[in-house]
Amino acid sequence: MRIQLRWKKVKLIPNLEVYAQLPRPEGVREGSMPYTAWTCSTGNSSKEAEDRVSFLVIAWDRRVQVAKLVKSDLKEYAKWSLDSPAIGVVWLDDQLLVIPTVSGHLYLFTRDGVVIHQTNFSVAGSSGNDLISYHTYFTNVFGNPEKAYQNSVGVRGASVYILGTAHLIISRLLPWKERVDVLRRGGDWMGAFNMAMSLFNGQAHGVVDLPKTVDAIREAIAPSLAELLFSYVDEVFSYISIAFSNQIEKNGVTHEQSSGTNNVNLEIEEQYNRVGGVAVEFCVHINRMDLLFDEIFSRFVAVQQRDTFLELLEPYILRDMLGSLPPEIMQALVEHYSRKGWLQRIEQCVLHMDISSLDFNQVVRICREHGLYGALLYLFNKGLDDFRSPLEELLIVLRNSEQQRATAIGYRMLVYLKYCFLGLAFPPGRI
């Protein structure tokens, strides 16, 4: 049998009918064997036949083509080149395909041609013709036999089976949870978190064991995300405790070593800052404030790092990524910042808070106790649509204040009145 120079799509029943012909791609070696595979892609929300789209992949020498079949019309969808000739092609699911090459490499591609992973499937002691089984029943136009590797590569579930002359090679695509665990056990916590966030966003490639919709994915992986975060915090806290306890013991308790001990304490705080930053970033990304303000906060309190945790929240509040805090956390934040003398920073945080999520009476009481009048004006204006009451309250405070403080309050009242008369809110913004 001679190899045809084009690939045909035909219908056999009830009569032979040619739907499309795909010519041999430019640059393909004369006589090389094409390998093909079909898959059917179904929409996320429907299983109806009209929503199904078929894809055909053709791996021909170093060229790969993906064609899309819609209502009997076959159109090119994607194409790319390989480093060495393909010796087979199979679909892992409707999004992923596997291509082994004559050089002994196994590639995992998206159907758009993006390389997800590459590995070597050669076995020690085997090379060349021993890699994969083939036959020579086909001959090229010159009458010379051509190697054909059809039926030597198969897929079952997430496993790829490659039949060699002396070996059966099995490659398995790890489930998403196992991938995260491999990174975690290897100490690559940031890699594990990046993988988890990619899954949460529905952007992870090469995943075949998750639902199709993003909401369903998030529901499925939620327990594992929490487990990953707790494991990270517990392990790093344990490491910090052991490492710095040993270091403090080496410094001793003499007067000469007091500066060294202070440096150790600063380094300890810096390490907790890093852990807390990862925890806050991760919880904000996956929208799990319950984990952040319950389990994670409790862990920081247990190691006497409550204030470190509270200070980590400020940048996210000011960037409007953390619009609400539980009452006890808000109270703790205000008390800590008050002890530090950071009243203006407290006020800035309140101005970025979602009023509806706050304990209004608690925050108003805090603002009155600590003289946060800018935040007080904002709370009454934004929360109650009341522009008169806070002005009356400031007049009383002004009358009972010393000269220097009264001047500052009076200036703020004048600015507030100016903004009101101009139809603006205080602080700046439209009413």
C-alpha cells in the first residue's frame, strides 16, 4: 500500500462521501506517516448534540494540525511544529493531547498548541528502534517501507500507555490535588500556592479531574485550599520557633549580647511578616476572610505576634482589597494603632471601609474616643446620609478644646462646610 499525499474526511454510511481533504503540510518529508485522533468537546452547561464540536488532530512528521468540525465543515483551528517527528497522537481529554516523538520525548499540548509539559519516555538500555513498536506494511512512492507506529500509543483516563518492543511504558497525569501535594512536600510552598490560585481562577492547564465551571471547581477545591494554608503557617511557625530559639540561646543573656538579641527579635518579626503576607494575600485572592480572621489570626495570637498580623492588614484596606473587618479585629487594630500614635493611619483605614459591613456604633465610639473626626464625618455622611449631626458634635468639641486643638478642628469644619456647599462629600468625592 502506498501512502496518499493528502488526508481525507469521508462518510461511509449510507454512501461514501468526501467532506474535506487536507493536503500534506509544507515541509513534511515524503513518505512520512500521518497520525490522527478525534475528540468531541461539549459545552459546559449543556450536553445537547448541537452543542458538541469535534476536533481532529493530525501529527505528520514535525507538523501538527488541529481542525475543527462544525456542521460538516472542517476548518483549521491551530498548527505548530515539533522538534522531531511525531510517532503518534492521542487526546487526553477534549482540551489536551499527547504526542510522542521519535527522539523519545512525550509532549503534553493544549489543543491551541501550548506546551504544558515535556518528559522523556525512553527506558534505560533502550534506544532508537527499541523505543516504540512499529510495522513496515506501508511503502512510500518510491516503493521503500515506512515505519508506522499506529496502535502503539493509547490512553485510559489520565494515563498514557506506550508499547515498546520490550517494555510497556505508562505515564500518568497527576490529579490536581497530588500536584499541589508534590510541590508542598518538596518545600516549594510558593509553587503550591500559585498552583492553587491557578485552579481557583480556572486557569490551570493539564487538569482532567475537575468540573468544567469555575464555581464548581472552587467548591471542589475549597477544603484543600484551607488545608494548604494551615499546613504552610504551622510548618513555618514551627521552623521559626526552633531556629530562633536556638539562636537566642547562643547569644546568651549578658549585657554585651543585648543588641544581638534585639536583632534576632527583629528578624523573627520579619519572618512572621512574610508568613502573614502570604496568608493575607492568599485569603484575599480566594475570598476566604473567615480563614484569615479565625484560624490564621488565632495562630498569630498564640505566638505573641498579634500586632504583626494587624499591621499586615493596612495595605490591603487602603487598596480597597479588604473592605470589612470583624468587630473584634477592628477594635484590636484601633487599640494597637492608638498605642503607637498612628491615629491618622486609623482614620485612613476607616475611610476605606465598607460602611455596611462595620459595627457602626462601635466605630463611631472609637472615632469619638480617639478624636478621629474626619472618619466620624465620613461615617455619618456615608452611613446615615446625615450632614448636620457631625457638624453639631464638632462645634461642642471645638468649644471645649484648647487653643491649638480648637484651631485644627475649626479648620476641618470650614473645609467640611466648603465641600458641602460645593456638592462634594468629605473627604473628597461626589455625594
